[in-house]
Amino acid sequence: MKLSIIIPAYNEEENIAKCLKSIFREKDGRDFDMEIIVVDNASTDKTGEISASFPGVKTVYEKKKGILWARRAGYLASSGDLIANIDADTMLTRGWIDKVFREFSRHPRLVALSGPFIYYDLSLWQRIFVKIYYINGKILYLFTHYLFRAGSMLQGGNYIITRAALDRIGGYDTNLDFYGEDTDIGRKVEKIGQTKFTFGLPILTSGRRLAAEGVIKMALRYGLNYFWITCFKKPFTKTHKDIRS
């Protein structure tokens, strides 16, 4: 079983090295069958140059800007049986790769695995609010999944999907802009096999978007788009604000 870690990156020269170092830390001394792919998504800074300086990291270039176009480019350039989607401002937690291989090895019907973000640069009360948000999100997911037999719970920037499942649903929907892309994937693949969201697979990430736009506002927006994608198969919010330079 081979793991492809795909990292979309637009103007992430401040973060991409930290992300890659966290992967190599987890990989060091272990006989993992895996590859690391950074997708330079039309950056105007040194993102591509920095990622290319890491031995063994494959850097591909996608001129069409957008998270789904970047994910698609990485997927097409990859060869793994498992496709891990993380973000350039994330850092793997201890044991993250081990847990991914263990979960998919133990559960043959598992097609998608996900866990929460830990926002390392938010205040304590903001992190507490995010924790409550995740708990409520898990309850909402259980409600929609078991009552309406619809939807799943995946965290964009921290989810792994099997190539077989991604192939079956036709890959990533590039008609989506930003909001609901993870929910759309989860909605489609849960009809193929099992999906799992576990608090045992956290990943560290920057809270810069939440800080810039407001934690409560973003929570409501994410929740609304989760509901809209699950019920109406399209996002409520059509566009997003790019907080990067």
C-alpha cells in the first residue's frame, strides 16, 4: 500500500518548509512506501523553489489557480493507493503516518479517513470554540448519515482517500471554488465504502483564515455549506476571500 501526500501551495514560502519537515520527521527511519508531492499553484514567491530543494519531494506546477485544480494536479501526478490531502500551512502530528497506514490496513472497506485541525496560533478561547464546533459537527454528521443516509465528515486539509474511490467518483469537482469541496468528496465516496472521522488523527494548522474573517463567522459559513452540499449537492457560498499574498 503506497501513500501519496499531496500539498497544494500558493505563495506559501513562509510555511511550506515547516510542513515538509514535519513529514520527513514522521518518515525518518521508517520503511514507509510513500511519495510527497507539492503543487505550486501559480505562486509568485519562492514556494516552488523551496519545495524543490527538499530531496525526494516532487514539485508540480498548476497554472490555474484554485484548491481543486491544485488537488487535481497532484492526484494526476501521484501513484499511491492512498491520496492524502494536507495544506501547506499544516504540520503532521506525531504518529500521523503510522495511524493512516494502520487504519487502512485494519479496515478493508475504508475509503476515506479524516481528523480535526489543531489551530496552534489561535487563543485558548478560540481553540475551545473550535473543539465545540467539531463535536457539534460530528453530531450533525451522525444525524444526517444515519437518519437521511446522506453525507460524511471530512476535514479539507486533513483527509486521506483511496485512489480507487477517487477514480470511481471521477476525481475532484473543479467547478467548486473552495467551500464544500471536502463535503462533496465525502458525500460521494460514502456510497462506495466506509468513511471515518476520528479525533485520533489531528493535524496542526494555522488559524490565519479564522483570525482574519472571524471564528464564529467562519464556523457558521462552514456549517451552512456542509448542509447545502449534503442536501442540495452544491455549496451555498460560491466564492471565497484569498487571505494569502
